[in-house]
Amino acid sequence: MGNDQMRVHVEMVESHESVGRGPVKGPDGSFTLQISEAEASSIDQCEQALLQTNYEAIREALSAHVTMASKKSV
């Protein structure tokens, strides 16, 4: 069995979509969270939004990884 590689890419871009209540999974498997302009001006609120969004992505990736690993060991 080989080693695993973990990769994270964070991108913050201006958007004109409405503010969301939580992270949303996109068709490409990425998670996005829309925040207000006021929230985007606060480092603490940006940090919380990024942590919240990354948590969802991490949990999904771990779930997929563990599922694949358990199928390999059978």
C-alpha cells in the first residue's frame, strides 16, 4: 500500500451571490461559503468562515478516504 497525499487549496474571490447560511458543496466537490462584505473586512470573521468551510471539506474527504481504505482491506 502506498503513501497518501493531502492537498488543500483556499481561494477567496469577490462574489455577487447572496450570503449563505453555511458551506455548500459544488458540482466539482469543492465547498463554498458566501459571506457579507462586512464579514470579509474582519480577519476574525474570515477565519471563522474559512474554518467552517474547511471543516465540511475535511469531513467529506475523510469519510471518502476511510470508506476506500476499508474496501481495500477486505
